[in-house]
Amino acid sequence: MNFHQLIFWVLWSAWIMMEIVVNLRARRLRQKEAVRSVKVDRGSVWFIYIGMYVLIATTFLLSMYRLGIMPKWVPYIGNCVMVFGLFMRYSAITQLGRFFSTTIQVADNQTVVSSGWYRYIRHPAYTGGWIIAVGVGLELNTWIGTLIIAVGLWAIYYHRIRVEEEELVARLGSPYEEYCRKSWRMFWGIW
């Protein structure tokens, strides 16, 4: 195992552990809140979990069979991309605090968060997740796998964001609509 592979497995393990902690924390905070929230997820959380891991497993296979191999320095870039994605995702989740949930839920007392990452991007935790996954593709050193992850995960998040924003507009009303006019969904300046 070389240095970039060691770093990859450390980052991979950190990602999995952070996802477990985030899920447990979100569940605990929502129960502690003792406020009524409405679930309207429509299965999108499972679409993300299953879709992401199918895309990543496909990329692992492409890498094992050495399909679409890139230059030897690309995995180092992948490690850096993963670090940035981890930072973005978990700082965005921390910023949302008690309003973060892995399923689509809007608490009765929820407000629009529009500072930090949320000042320009409405869904920075999804952007961070996408960046992490693209970093995995780069680290596995397959341009085919990286492209599959980038496009596939964007399509999955597109569905999730559509469902989530529908509910946020319905529950938060004009403050959220105004926020939508001033911010991008996932990628600043693009979408």
C-alpha cells in the first residue's frame, strides 16, 4: 500500500464514521426537540444511500480492472478533493444544527439559514457529499468511474433537492422563496 492509498483509506473510514455520527446525532436532536415535524422524504434518502454506494462500487470495479486509468498523480488530487468535501459537508451540517435531518423534515420552528456556506448555496451538505464522491473517483484513478460518480450522483441529488425544496417552499413560504432567488442549489454560479 502506498502513501496516497493509505490516506484514501483513512479518509474513507473518516467519511463512513462521520456519516454514522451525523445520522445518530440528527435522530437524537429531532427526538430531543419534542416538536412535531412532517416527513415527506418519498424514499429519497434510500435513493441517495443505495445510488451512491452502487456508483462507488462501480468505480471500484473499474479501477480494479484498470479501465480509464489516469496519470499517477491524480489520486493525490483525489485525496485533497475528499478532504475539501468532508470539510464542506460537515461544516454545513454543523451550521444547520438541530434543523439537519437525513430525511426530508421541516420542523414547526424551522427558519431559513442563509449564512456561511448557505449564503450562496442552498444545499452545501449535498455539494460536499458530491465533492467527496468525485474525490473517491479521482483517488481510484479512473476517469470513467469519476464521470459515472459525478453525473450519477448529481442526478440523485437533483431528485432529492426537487423533493426537498418543494417541501421547504410549502412549509417556510416566502422567506425560503426569497432565499432561492438569492442563492444557487448546489454549485455556485452554475446550478
